[in-house]
Amino acid sequence: MAACFAVGIAVGWWLRASGGPRPVGDTVSVHRPVEAPSSQSEGEKAHTAAVGAPVATSGTPTIGAAPRGVEPGGAIEVLQRHRLRMPIDGTGVDSFKGDFAERRAGHGGHTHEAVDILAARNTPIHAIEEGTIAKLFESKAGGHTIYQFDPTERFAYYYAHLERYADGLHEGQRVAAGDVIGYVGTSGNAPPGTPHLHFAIFEVGPEKRWWKGEALDPYLVFKK
């Protein structure tokens, strides 16, 4: 009995010292997300939060400053109130993610500032909303290109690397959302085996220069 009494005292002392045995569930580790240290600036963090980590289809991904036009009442919010449609049927907005900020080779490694929509050659390209054909332009880089103004002429939409224009398309022409304005191709500096539409959105100044404006991320515009 003396031995049992001694063992009881020892066990009691151990329980007080250790707080007693833990429940079985406590032995399972629970993984919680931990924010890793980052050298990004606040602007870069805001950009990453807004559009996610860039996913490169060509070139090297990059993270720049906070995207333009996302402030309340800014250009992107204004465009989100427009009734826009995709320029190519069957395109998902998630395919745009990160393409705008992608760094491209050549000419000092410029930022893409557009999205590339892969599609079969001669796939119809549609006007994303009503407006006016501001310019049909031929360039070494873009090939057969179209600049279209929105109804307010505050924004310009740029369609490049076309195989050809829609029959009869001309500058000054009024178009409705969904009108076929051209066809997917590889004109300009597009890879010959990769037909696609290079699509960009610009906010132009009061001078309404179709060739000059501030680029806006189509992913943010279409992702409501």
C-alpha cells in the first residue's frame, strides 16, 4: 500500500506540472496560411491583389505599379457600366488574367498592355460595343488593325493581327455591339503558326487621338 500511495503522489505531481494529457485532436497539426515576407512595394501588393500573379504566355511575367483606373469613379468602373461583349465568342475572362502586365522581349522589354486571344484563323472578331470605326491602320507590328471609339469617344478599342477586315468596313462607320469587324489572323509580327487577336483598351484624352491614350487592363474591365 505504501508503494501505491507513493505512485499516486508521483502521478498527481506530474499532472499538475504538465497540465494533464492533451485531447487526441490536439495532436493533429492545422495548417493556416502564413503571409510570407515580401519585398514588394504597397503599389505592387495592390496590383497583385487586384489581378493575381501574372501568368505568362510569352515573355517574362512582371508586377508593376497598381493598375490604373480602379479608383472609385475611375475609367474601369465607368467601362464596367457599359454593355460590353467579348470580341471573340466563347472567350472566358479568366484567360485575360496577368496578360496585361506581362513583360515582352525587344524594345527595352515593354509591358504588353493588352490581351492575346488565341483562336483559329478567320474566326470572326466582333465589336465589343456600339461606336465608330476611328481608323483602319496598317503597321509593321500590328498588321491589319482597327481602332474603334466607344459612343462617348472617351475610350478606344484596338484590334490587331487581323487576317482581314470585314467586307465593306470603313473609317467613320457606325457599328453595333456584336457586329463582325474582322477576322483572326497573324498579320504584323504575330507568330505565323499562332493566329490570335491582340486586343487593347485605351482611355483617350480630350483631343480624341485614336493612336494615343492610357492603357487599361481588359481583365479588370470585363471581370465584374
